Amino acid sequence: MSIIPLIFTSSWASGINAYAVVLLLGLFGRFGWADSVPAVLERPDVLIAAGALFLVEAVADKVPYLDSAWDAVHTVIRPVAGATVAALLASHDPGSLGTVAAGAMGGTTALLSHTVKASLRMAVNTSPEPASNIGVSLAEDVSVAALVTLAIFHPWLAASIASVLLVAGAVLVWFAVTRIRRFLARRRDRRAARAARRGPVPAPVPAPPGRGGSGY
């Protein structure tokens, strides 16, 4: 079986929550549910670190504006994690895809999904209430867990769903950016119209000479 669909799905998921991907793959491998997981991901120290960081992200990712700051910090971490996991998976199945090619594919895919996630979360942060942040974060967590699990047992189906989600997310980002630009343009036009109706501000009239002073 080709490892490529598992690499693609895990890379997409790494761009959203890299710690969950490492934790899930490590647990699947450690309990014998997946033969395609390299041994390094099954090590207890890796699982403990991934679990602890996943808990931190689970909290930070649900707080408005803190989630965007967290995403900014992980702009490098998630693509690197996606590339590393992809290279490890490829090295565990050397007949499928070279480690360099796998790392490039994993890093690029993780960067794309991270960009979509971060952009959409910035748009969600314009909402005045925190419920939308919590709902979106939970949906992301469930999506990552479901697709990584599905990729272990039905890799091509999982990769197909991940592709659809990546494209759909990119379309949503484009739509959100377009709407925001139109909103800002309309607001500038309204301000300019109000300023034109008020007319120019009259210049102050100077006081006549000899007033307000000694005049001598």
C-alpha cells in the first residue's frame, strides 16, 4: 500500500494541530493498530511531550486573539512538523516515496492548511462573542482526529476528504478577504461623503490689532 495518502492527510492535519497528529500516530503505532508508523513516534517521551503540548494548544486555541497569537508562533512549527512526520513516514516505507520528496510535500501541505486555519481564525476573531472561537476550535480538533484515524484504515478516502477541506478552506479565505476589503472600501466612501457634506473647515478669524493687549 502506498504511504502517500497517509503522508498527505497527516501533513494537512499538522497544519491545523501538529501535536495531535504526532500523538495520534504514536498511539496507533504503539498499540499495534498501524504498521506504517515509525518507532520514533511511539517513544514514551515523544508521546508525553506531544500530549502536554496538545493540552496547551487545546486551551490557547479557544481564546479569542490568543489563538491568532498561537497561530503566528506556529507559522514555522507546523510546516516543520508536517515535513518531519512526512519524512519519517516515508523512511518507514522506503519503496513508496523518497524522504526529501515526502518532506517537501509534507511541509508545503502543512503550510497551506496552516495559512487557511490562521486566516479563518482571524476572521472569526472579529465576532464579539467567544462561542464561535470555541466551536471552530472543537470542529478543527474533531476533523484532525477523525481524518488521521481514517487515514490509518482508509488512507485514500482520508486524503480525498483532506483535499476537499483544503480547497474549501482556501475558497472561504478568499471570500472572507474579499468581503473585508469591500467593507473597508464602503466605510472609507461613507467617511469621505460625510466630510464632503460638512464642507471645508473655516479658518480662524484673527483678533483686531490693539485688542486683548496693551495696544500701545
